[in-house]
Amino acid sequence: MQTLVFNTTTKTVVVYEGTAHESLISYQFQNISTVKPREGYYELIEKKVRDEETLETSKPVARFPISGTNMLIRE
């Protein structure tokens, strides 16, 4: 079991092994605009401004199985 904590204010995601309050951090991600539930997994989407332009790019940076993953959303 793992716990994915998505902070919508800071746009960060921290993935813990086990429950969030008493476990080790497995992964940390910055600039995550959204976490999309897909068929069988959560997909983390990173949004960046490219080369100091106004053009924003979005790309998936990680996928975690829904089965075996708790997701908490924080502000």
C-alpha cells in the first residue's frame, strides 16, 4: 500500500510507502498541475513554461496504480 498526497496550492505530490503519517517518502514531484484518474492508474501531469515564453507544456511524469494507492488531496 502507498499513499499519494497531492497539494493543490503548492502543486506538489509526495508518495509515501504505507500510510502518510508514519512511512518513508518514495517519490516527490514539483509543478504538478493535476492528478488524473485513468483506467487503473493515477497519472501525474507536470506543467512548465518553456524557455521563458508564454507557451506552457504539459506532460505525464508518473503513473501509480489505483489498486494499492490511497490518494489524499490537500489545499
